Amino acid sequence: MTSDDELAADSSDEFDDEDDIDLSVEDDDVEDDEDVEDDEDDEDDVEIGAEGNRIVGGLPKGVLEYVARNIVDDPDGVFVETSERRGGEVELRLHVSPADMGKVIGRRGRVAQALRQVVAAAGTKEGVRASLDIVD
């Protein structure tokens, strides 16, 4: 019982309120946003020493867990142990379910070698020497 003209009028009514919205930005609002950005930049300049609250080997451990969980069929079976050694060295031990051991080692140990290289690179970024052992 409604004509096309009535439908067109109804659909245009939905958007009439948009004209009333003020999208202009006050100069005071812009200055406040810049102050917040300046404060954030100041936080980036603060360096945390080696004795800070960070976990030594946290980055290599996180990278290893992420990559290993995406390689295996049973991601819940992945567990990484971390132990700190002398001289800032970190040893990571990767545990996976027995069914996924072949996927983590790979043909001729190529996947295991690649995992060791990635862990070592992540350790270097963090400033520690990281090594990986795959445990059954």
C-alpha cells in the first residue's frame, strides 16, 4: 500500500539528523591531544636496565612458543622451560607431544635448525645469548 515515493521519503528521513552534528575541532582539544602524545614519547626515552622487572629470555621464549604452537598439530602439548646460565645465557627446552616430534625436528633436522636460529636472533635482540634444546 506504500508507493515508491513514500519509501524514498522514509529512507531520506533517517539521515536528516546527520546535518546537526558538529564535526569541527576546537584548538584547545588539539593542544590537549598533543600534550598526551608528548607524554607518551617521554616514556619511550626511559630505558630499563638489565636488573629491571623484565624476565630474562622472555622474548626468545615467546617467539619459540608462538612458532612451535603453529607448527604442531597439538598446540596444547607445547611447553617451554627456561633456565638462566652464567654470562647472560638462556637455555630453552622445548617439549612437544610425541606425535608432533617429527614436525618440530623436520627432515634432516632442518626445522629444528631454523628454530634454533630464530631463538638465537630473538635472544640477540634482547641482549642475551639463547640456545634451544628439543626434549622428548
